[in-house]
Amino acid sequence: MMIKFYKILSLLLFSMIVTVSGQRKIDINKLHSDYVKTGNKIKRLRELNGNLKSFAVKHPSKYDYKNWIKILYQIESLYIDNPEAEKIVGDVLKNHEHIPVKLLYVGIETATAVFPDKFHKIISKIFETTRNASVFVISATYLIRNNFKLRNNEFYLLNIEKRFKNWENIPELFLFHEYLLKPEKKRLKEIPDLAELFSHKYSAGKTIIFSLFRKDRNYPGITIIRKPDGKFLRDKDGKLFYVKQLGLSYANLPGYLPDGNTPEGIFSIVGWYITPTGSIGPTPNVLTRLPFEIGVPEFFHQQVSEKKWTKEIYGKLLPPSWSNYLPVYETYYAGRAGRKLLIMHGSTDDLEYYKDKPYFPLTPTRGCLSAKEIWNETTGKCIESDQAKLMNAFFSTGTLKGFLIVVNIDDQKSPVTPEDVIEKVLKAEAMQRK
């Protein structure tokens, strides 16, 4: 029965793909979402408040851990800072010895996002006793951000090396170790030439999307598109086409951790689709995949002699000058650690929860790239959609497979603008003409 359901769903999605691909144009006037309507928002809020009260008087259980994860995700994604939410998070952390690792991880994640200075002691205890790599790193991240007990990087390095004999082979621990030795802020001073990244021949005849950010992902980045002919897409006035994007996770965690920021590095673009998820909305998404999430040939879009993922195989996609720059290998390690299903999408989230954030009116995610969308809460119609602009630009390239490359370009405390990269774009186009 389930197989039959998925076959029907696949056929429906395929029919939508054929229609939109044939038109190669998304009309925002035809985008509609019941999710954004005021009545549905009120209903969800009422249900949430009831759940908060209910879970605040319960005790976390391994038999009910999925529902606890669900309420934690709601607290985290809406940044709910009230007594009920704090008690729920605290109860999860206090029961760390008796609950599944997944629930414990999400508890620390929610504490990081919403209560960054209230659970030092219990998270320190978790850090000192855990044998799980992801829990170890997220606990250490929480403590480091708050300068707990003034511990320096050497303290955490020694803990990695003493407690995990094979830490070099555990992706989360390896990258955490490397960034403790040399933080990304220092690595950014050695970032290779962006023009070489922009001009590199990744695969003939493919569309290449670049998403460019600051180190501090609270600031929006921009996404630009290189067409299969090597030229960058321009708007009708001849200026570099771009849309603003956010690569920020709710807890602003490293990209190699579960639910972390969009990792830096190379993703394979395998097409597009429309998700049934209400909080993402009906606007089509760019469908991307990480290394290990799909096989090597599928990732490269061609038959290759190597069938098994290695760092060296991944590195073959990079320009030689970038092959030793660790941050662009984050997607490789994130995929190896099990991250998956990261896409480029719009948003129907209630912007009220993010109005005081530096990235407003964009919205954070669990690791995807999100673009701004504004919706009419009475009619459910779309008013403004950078995601539609992005998808129409993507469709216009004529090639719906290629690569997405995400990179932090510097550590400035401001949104990325086209002016930050236009010289490198022009240089890259000149390099390709030679």
C-alpha cells in the first residue's frame, strides 16, 4: 500500500515538473498557501501553547521521544523563551542518562538556540560523560560560546584525543579538532582567489550556482548563477543577477553537525521539485545532494572510474588552488557524517518570530538555503518571492543539473552584496575567454 502511495506521489510530482519545465516560468500570482493564512496561524499557535503546557508537566521518555523531539523543534524554530519551554528543555537535559541520543542532541541544540546562557552546568556534565561524537561537539560548542570556566582550545583538543581513539576517522570530531587548531577566522585570511572558483570547469555544459556568505551566518548572503556557457547570468539591465539567501540554522551550529548551518563546499544539483511541507511552501526548490547521500557517478553527473567516496575524489572537482582549503570540504564531511536532504527553498514561516533578527525578513532553517518570500495572510497568495526569481533564473539556463558551491568569503559584519564579488566575476569571465 505504501509503495503504491509513493508511486502515485511520484507521478503527481512528475506531472508538475513537466508543466513547469515546459513553461520555464513561475508566476507568483499563481502561488498559494493555506499555511500562511491568519486562521491557520492562530490554530497552530493555540495547539503549540497547549503542547507546551502538557509537556511541561511530563517527564521525557524513550518510549515517547519522537514527540519530545517535535516539541523541542517547535521551541527552537520559533525561539520560544518562556517558563514552559525552559522547563521542557531542562527536563530533557537532566534526564540525559536515560533518553535516546537523538533526543539529547536536539535538547542541547534547542538550548543553544533559545537558552544560550542557562544550562552551563548540566551541559558541562553531559560533555564530560558522553561517548557520542555529535553530542560531544555540540556540548563543547555550547560551552565555548559562553567561555565556560575560561577553558581554552587546548582543553577541548586534549579531550578529543583522550576520549576518542579513532577521532581522525569521525567526521564531526575531525573537523572540530581542525577548527580548534586553526579557527575559520584565521583560515579566511588565506582564502584562495574567488575568481578561480568562479571560472573553474567543474563539468562541461552544467549550471553552476554559487551561494556566498560571511563567516557570521546571521548576515544574509547572495546567490549568483553561472550558465553552462561560462557566463554569469545578468538581469535585463545587464547587472549581475542575484538573490539574497540565508544559510543559517536555528542554533547557528557548524555545518558538519546535524541541523547545522548550510555547510561550505560542493553540492550536486540533481533537479528540482515541489515539497508538500507547509512551512516551506509551494514555490519550487532546487534539489541538491551531498557526497555519500548519492553515489559518485550520480554526484558527478557522469560515469567515473571511482565508485567509492574518498576525499581525493571529491577534491577533483575543486580548482587546484582550492584543493587544500579545508572549509570547502565541509560538504564532504557533512555527507560522510550522515547529513542529507538540504535544498534551496522559499519560506512560509511566520516572520513575526524573526522581526528583531539581523536577517529579517529571511528565515533560518535546519541547514537548507532559504530565500525571502512574503505572503498575504488573508488570501494566502504570494506577494513577493525571491525564490521564484531564483527558480526562473535557474530554469532559464536550460540545464537543470550541475553543482551548487557554498563558501564563506570573509568575516565582515554585514550582508553580502554584488559589489563584494563583481570584480572576481568579471575576472573569472575574462579567464574563461582566454
